[in-house]
Amino acid sequence: MHLLTLVNDVSGIWGVPMDQAPMARLSTTVRGGWRSAVAAVLVALMLSACNESYEDQEAAFVEYVKEHRLGSTQDYWLEKQMYTGGWAKVILVFGFGVDDGLACRQLIEQEKKAGTAGAFRCTPAN
């Protein structure tokens, strides 16, 4: 089973105040009602998928993201290589305003600094 996480606020990742987080200058440029819109979409997706398996729900969400950008720039998946050789989508990075690809790569750097084993990569989500 994969852990699928939406990330648009780094303080939730590292547990540090936004002004001390590495991505603070990027994420503080994003404000407004888009968070409510994203939350509404996610709730609708979850409610419509209550009877589906986790894998079906994940596949439906991945397909939705391919067609619907959540942030103001291209969204990115942070993926981790599995022991079987395949890649698992772990985090959807969106809403950093300037460059979600940069935000994704900085997350990988944080994982490396934390000593997390395994290979990571960022791939375009849409």
C-alpha cells in the first residue's frame, strides 16, 4: 500500500514555523480561496470512491490530477523507488506558486539530509 500525501505547506512536513522552513518564500506567495476549492474536490473524490479499493481510488486521483492542475504552475509527484524496482507516488507537490518542481527537488534534498534510504525523483503530475 502506498502513502499518498498532498503537500502545499512545508510547515506540515518538517514541523517548523513557516518563516523558518526552506520553502517559506515560495509558499507565502500562494494565498486565496484555491485551498477551499482543492479541499472540495478531494472530499468529492473521497465520497464518490467509498466503495472502491485503495488502488482504484489512487488510480482515479492520479488520473484526475493529470487533467486538472491544482496549483498555479505545473504540479509534481515526488516518487520513491520500491524494492521491486517500480516507482511509487508518495507526495503530490502543488501550490508553491513559483516552481513546484523546485519545491519537489528541495523535498528530496531534505530526505537525503534526514538520511532516508532509497532513491527519489520528481515527475510532472500534469
